[in-house]
Amino acid sequence: MDMNPTTGSATNSGGGEPAKQHGAKTMFWYLGLFLTLSITAFATGAMWFQFINKFFPTVVTDYGVQLRSLSQDMVKNSIAAMIVGTPVFFLFSWLIRRGVKQSTVNTQKGVRLWISYLILFIVVAVALGDLIASIFTFLNGDFTTRFLLKSLAILVIAGWIFTYFWLELRSNDALAHSPFPRLTAIITAVVVIASIAGGFFLIDSPQVARAKSFDQRRVNDLYNIRWQIDDFYRQNKKMPSDLNELNPYQVAADPKTNEPYQYEPTGEQAYQLCANFETSNRQETKENRDLYPTTDSFIHDSGQTCFDFQITENDPDTSSKPIIPNRPID
């Protein structure tokens, strides 16, 4: 395509007809690019954060030095976001590059400039926020390797995005004939693929995750049964002889086998609850201290595990309830 010197519009080399510039389509491409770029960048940063959490779990807070390890759910969300968002990001990038070369995308005005400057603005805002947080945290006494690496990760991702779009805006042809976009695409793809591959080493397999979901439901059920037994005692001043006496409560059963949980009174105000678990939550409990308070003993190994409890005659403080997330089971 060539430029018509009279009208200033793009023309096809062969037929001399002006090339149509589709404003609505261009806006869709750039908005899609902006969305998928955001998804890919944030997912990559979140993944890097989890790598840092895994190997540098110590963090300094207002409550002292704490251990906060990685979150498998965050890793899984990041993997899913990169698997979906990154290919679509490259697709929109390719469509825009092709449109620039064919002169169907105006590189000097319109949607491209607005979206590009919006991206630069957000990148600068994130970088400034990161620097402010770095200085504040340093003054607060947290200058650990963990924090410094996270700040560096944000600056690397923000700097990479800023460099590309700044150079593209300064180029008269939006780098249409430059090898730089191809080089950045290759490097970005390698980094994303490496991040995804590394993420799979941090998470459980789908089979193990499903087994843990069943075990988490069993823990929740045992906690609810414990609550019901305590409430039964407060109302009747005696222990239930079996779990069927807890009616009209809905007494839960094993979510996989539908077998009732084992209950056995061991004293006037003591009893035992048992369940058959598929996995051990000892390591998970250690890595998620905030989710598993030490006041409640639901730490278990795989296989049959029993828990000994004492009746709580007064209404328990609801703040002492264990906060145990439910994982959906298909």
C-alpha cells in the first residue's frame, strides 16, 4: 500500500483504491490487547510472588515476624489466567501489527494513541506505587530478601511493558518494520511458558486436589458435628448416645462414601469423633497458619483419624471457630 499524495489516504499498490480504516474494529483490537495484557502481566506477577513466597516465607508485619508461604489457589489462578490470556494477547498483537502494515490502523491518531498512553499511565502509576510501598516498608523495618524480590518483580514487568509501548509510540511506523516486536514476543512467550511450567511444580495434581477437597469437607463436617453435640448437651444436660439423637439437626455423612462419621462418648463430658481421610493436612496446616488456628485440633494424617473433645457448656466464642475454606467438589 502507498499513500495518495493528493488525499493523504492509504491506497493499495495494485489498484490505487484507498485502504479502509475500521475505527470500531481497531478499538476492539486495542481494548482486547489492553485487557489481555493486563491479565497476562498481573498473572505473571502473581506467579512470581508465589515463587518468592515459597522460598522466602518470612515477612515482617505490625504483629512481628510471620511465616506466610505460597497459596496453591493463587498459583492455579495465575496458571489459568496465563494459559487463557497470553495466546489471546498475542492474537490481538498480531492483528494490530498486520493492520499497521496494511495501513488499516492509523498510527498517528485515534484509539491506538489513547490506549497506548493509557497503558503507559497505568504502568507509571504501578511503578510509583511500588516505589512508595518499598520505601514505606523499608522504613517499617522489612528489608528482607522476600520484599526486595517482590518489588523488583513489579519493576521488571512494568519496565518491560513501558519500554515496548514507549518505543512504539516514538516510532513513525509503530515499529511495523522493526524486529523488536518479534523479539519481545519471543522473550515474553519464553518467560510465560517458564512461569507456567514452574507453577505446576508448586501445586498438587488434580487427583490430589480433589482428595484434599473431600478431606476439607470432612473437617468441616466434624466441626459442625462437634458444635451440634455441644449444643445438645447444653439443652439436655447429657451426652447423645449416638449421632441420630442430634435430630432435628442434619448430621453430615462422609461426602464420598456417604457413611456416617464415628462418634463414641468417652466420659461424662468427653467424646471422640473419627473420620477416614485420604490425605494429610499437616504440611498444609503449617503453611496456612492463619487458616488453621491452633485452638482446634483437626490436624490429620491419611487413613482413620480420631479426635478427642470435651463438652463446651457455655456458648463458644465465634471468633475461635476455625476458618476453613470449602473447596468445591464436582
